[in-house]
Amino acid sequence: MTSPPARSLARGLAVGVVVWVGLALLHLPSPSLFAGLTAGAVLALGSPQAPRLPRWSVVLAQALVGVTIGETVTLSALRQIAADWPSVVVVTVATLLLSLLGGVILARLHPISLATGLFSMAAGGASGITSVAEELGADARVVSILQYLRVLLVLVTLPLVVGLVFHPQTGQGAGAASGAGGADGSCGGWLTSLAFVAVSVGAGLLVARLVPVSTFTLIGPLAVAGGLTLWGGLGPTRTPTVLVALAMLAIGLQVGVKFTRDSVRAIGRLLPAGLVLVAALLVLCGLLGWVLSRVTGVDPLTTYLATTPGGLFAVLATATDSGAEPTYVFAVQLARLLAILALAPLLACWLRARRPWRARSPSTNDRTVSPSGRRADRS
């Protein structure tokens, strides 16, 4: 990271710490990511030249995010997907089409690239999509804000909808999302967990070097971690919480340091349309859950939680506590998450192929809106 002025660095660190502590006290998701995002933005706005994170730190952060996703894979979830695969496929495809349609509409309404619109509205895998957005040809600033706006809306509306619509008896489950593994790093010994992370990251990044696809820095470790989790030979393992927090912090910084006054103004114009589209996506996914319940006979609360566009761990915690079927919820959510992460590089390649003559450079990747505010050439 290039050295910003000392005063700007101090402000960034102070603001980041305050945001991290505040969000943690409110029990909101990914407080370190938002802390990094805020601190990076303060650094960028207070520096004559936006600082950059070293490439290795970004790759390592992406790999750790992949491991945290891979460690949630369970045999029961895979069996559930296999037993009820037609409905899972239909729900996954329908949700993806709805989110992609929202991305197209957003790109039509505002001067952003089609890639930025599509990945901003992708329903699921917020941390994964955000961490590789720039490599996919999208504006990471726009993608991160709209992705986490979606997650925030899911988390805010979840207790309201579940309580007012379904009236469940809470306290029927034991821990948050126990069927998918706890989110903390207490499972197993530290040495075993660190070995699990080291093998997953090392082998996964080795696979990523052999596969010329940008998102394999995330998918490679995800696949290795998922395989190790299903094998179970290492016993119960979980990525240490401190490593997850540092990875999210790095991803937040990676995005935050790209914020300039021009980019903030551009994103501000996007927020009203983005908010409406995200809210519409939540409503349509809820209707999709109702249809799924009618077709499969699964209880409506379970299908509603299974089709929420994001907020995986909060959704699983709610399913466990409210008497829904967390395995079914996790199966559908996991299927969509893996589909999005697998589809992202293919979609990026297709978007690039639409304009093969466009010269791509770091500067064109970083900017979707010109300084004059005119519509940039769409990817």
C-alpha cells in the first residue's frame, strides 16, 4: 500500500476502529469489512493519490473468503439437493434471472458498465463477488455498496417478515446454523484449524495458478475446503475468527481506497434506483418462496428462508431458532451461492467478448463513469 499522509492515515485508522466496534456492538454482519471500507475511503479522500494494497494481500483475502464458504458444505445439504434437485434448480435459475434482470435495468438507468450492473445485483455471495469484482471487469465501488445494501435489507426485514407473517415459536433450535457449522473459530484445536486453512489456501491457490480464470483465487480454496470438510479426516475445524476478520478488512480496504470525490458523487446517483431494485428483488424472491411451498409441500417459512437473496448465516440462524428446516434452507442457499460464483467468470468472459476491440487497462477497469459524467463505454 502506498504511503498516505500521516494525518489521513490516523483519521482512517480511527474511523475504521470506531465503525468496527460500533457494528460489532450492534451485532451486524462483517463489521471488519465495513470498517476497512470506511477506513480506505477516508485514506483515499485525504490523499493526493489513492493508495493501493499489495497484490498478495488481496489474493490471500479472496482465498480466505473461499475457505469460509467451503467449510459450510455438508453431506446432508448435498443429499437434500440431490433428493429435491428439480425445485432447487428452478429456484436457483429463477433467482439468478431476476437478479440479472435487475442488473440490466440498473445499467440502462445509469452510466455504468453492464458488468457492474450485473454483478451489483447478483443475489448471493456478496463477499465473494465484491472481492473479485474488479478482476471481472466491474467497478468494485458500486458492486460492494449495492451488494451489501442487499444484505443489509435482508437482515433488517428478516425478523419483521418472519415475526409478522409466519408467527413462529422461537427458541426451537440450538445455535445459529449448526447444521452448516458454527461461524466462530472455537471448533477443534487452533493447530488443526490453522492446518485446515493452510492446506485449503495453499492447494486452492495452486489450482488457481493452473486455471486461467480470475475467480479461481476464491473458487480453488473453496473447493479444497469443501472437500476437506466433507472428508472429515481433520475433525471439526473452522477458520479462526481473526483470520476471517482480517480477510474482510483487506477486502474492505481494497474497495475503500478506490473512493474519490467523483466516484462518491456517481454512486450517490445510483442509490435510489439500486434501493428500489433490491427491494423489488426481495419481494419477488419472497413470492418465489411461496410458489416453491405450494409446489413441493414444504412449509412456507422454510421456503421463504430458502429463497431470501443473501444473508446466509443470519437466515440459517433464523431457520434453526424458528423451527424451520435449516438443511433445506441451506441446500437451496448453497446451490445459488455456488452457481453465482461459478457463473461470474463465464459471464465476465462473455461480456468481454461482446467488445473484443476494447483496450482494457487498470484505469478503464477502475472507472465506469468519466470525470465529465458521460456514459462510459459498456463492457
